[in-house]
Amino acid sequence: MSRPCRCRRIRCSPDTNYFKPRGIPLDMLEEVNLTLDELEAVRLADWEGLYQEDAAKKMDISRQTFGNIIERAHKKIADVLLNAKALKIEGGTVKKVV
């Protein structure tokens, strides 16, 4: 039995939670779900340029967990871009901090 998921701290929540390729009706697109903790990991690592250890501390998780989260997020984003899928941002075990 696996351990319960630890609540992850996030500082951002998107103004919009859905992105899709222009010109393709939504009902024709496959949807990929990016969780809020995956979005936060992308923001910290790619947007702010933090090292994984520093980003993990901000999210109150281990560096290994952060590495797993960012790897999943990068794969999902690549899938969306390369295969023209819709991206929905929601969910995850998170706690919003100011």
C-alpha cells in the first residue's frame, strides 16, 4: 500500500484553466489534465529558473518528488504541443499560500 499524497504548497493559480489548438472544435480534441502542483513545478523550474532542490523547498516536498512531478508535467505539455491536444489545468493535492 502506498503512502497518502502529501499536500503541496502552490503560489499560483492560472487565470484560465483551459488551452486548445485554434481552429479545431473542442469535441474533436483529446484532453490532457495538468494538475495544479504540476503547473507550480513548471513555474518554479522553467519560469523562475530555480534548481529542483530550491523549488522543492518552496512546495514543501522532497527533491525526488519534485523531480517526478516536473517530469510528468513536461511529458504532458510535450504531448499537448506535439499531438494537438487540449490542456486542462485542475486538481491535485494542493494548498494555496500567499
